[in-house]
Amino acid sequence: MLKALIVDDESPARRRLIRLLTPMVEAGRLSIEAEAQDGVEALEALKKKRFDLLFLDVQMPELTGFEVLERVPEDRRPVVIFTTAYDEYAVKAFEANAVDYLLKPIDKERLEQAVSRAERLLGKPEDRADNDNRFNVLLDWLDEQAEEPGGGRKTSDGDYLKQLSVPYRDRLIIVPVDRIVAAEVRDGITRLVVLDEHHSGATRSTEYIVSYKLEQLESNLDPEKFMRVHRSSIVQLQCIREMISWFSGRYKLVLTGGHEVIASRERSKVLRQKMTI
């Protein structure tokens, strides 16, 4: 019997999926062990318990389905069935890399095919290993879709940014660039992770939502100090406190203040050289 986790930020979608899975539950093929309504809850569930099968929405607040899986060690990652409303082009990419998917609204027959495939993968270790490799290819493909790091372009006065303004409640806060730990895009929103000014020990940080695009920030930040480490993340190099080996040649970066970022495989190679490891 497969132990399943369902992750979707829309409760009607979770209820529909559970309803479609009920005959399989009654037949003793799987059990629905837990549900999560966003990527953060999904990560917590995956840390606490091992699951055989993961029904994972792609587009969710805070962390996308891909970002969730990038944070799960390969030896703890369940067989994944994506649930997605992505367009045909993205679906073809899923197919090409043999990662199963269910296009919303989920079709009963298509669900049966996906679960049967998961059962076969879990029954044959060699097939499971091949599926993991193909999933890593998908992550690499997604990384390649991001623009190549721009390397930084100087502002009109010949210097890189020294400070920028961020909205906070009814005012604008001026943030020195050297206090920026990271810039990330999550759920289509750019967020700055900034060291708390009143904690010289750099043990705390605050997140601000900003209107800048990641490409704008990358173009105006000094490339000697900042690096695009992922399609959705920029980090300040001197704020990297730990580089933890992750799966498929990636690194998990632990930054000042405890914030964590996953670097893509190609960017991990460059980062390793930059940090002279």
C-alpha cells in the first residue's frame, strides 16, 4: 500500500483528488496519510514522515512544487505526480523528462494511469533510479530557462547600487546594499532578505516585498559581491555561512541570519570556484 501526501493550495482541488482516489483507498492500493495547503507545510510533512507517493501542485504561494522538491534530499523524495494547470509547452517538458503529471481538472482515467505508474516505479528499484535521474534533468531544464547571469551593469553614474528604497507600511525604508542577504522570487513576488539593523551579530533578518524584478536587481548589483545562484535567487557572497552538498551536484546555502537558498547545479559549480573550495 502506498502512503500518499496531497499538496495543493486550493481546498476544492484537494477534495476532488481525494474523492477520485477513494476507490483506490478502498481497494487497499494506497492510503492518504496527510494533506498540505502550501509548500512550507509540505516540507514540514516530508521532514516528519516518509511517503511513497506525493501529489504535488506546481503553482503555490511561498514555494512552488519544484522549489519544494529541490529542498527534499533525494533519498527522502517520494515518487511525484504533479498536478498542474501549466500550458501545453510546459506539459511537453514534463513528458520528455518522464515526470508524471495530472492536468487540472484531473481526469479519473488519467489518475489511474499515474498511480499505476507510481506502483511500478516503487516495485522496481532500477525504474525508480531512472525516474529520479529524469527528474533531475527536469530541474536542470528549468534552470536553463532562466536568463544567463548578466554579470552586473553599472548605473548611469558609473557605480553599482549602494542603497535602495523598500516600501514598509506608510513609508519608504532606505536599505544599504551591504545589508541585503538575498533577493528571491516566490509566487511571482520579489522579496529582499535584509539583515536587521539593530542586531550587529547578524542573527536576524527581515523580508520586504519590493516591485523590482530580479533581473533589475542583478543588473545593478556588484557581481563581485552578489551572484545569481538560481533562476529565482540572488545571494550576497559574503553572507554565505555554509554550503551543504545537496542532490545532483547542487548546494544548499545557509546564509547569515539562517536564511536558506538552493543553488542550481550549474550555478553550484561556479559558486564552488568563486568560493575557492
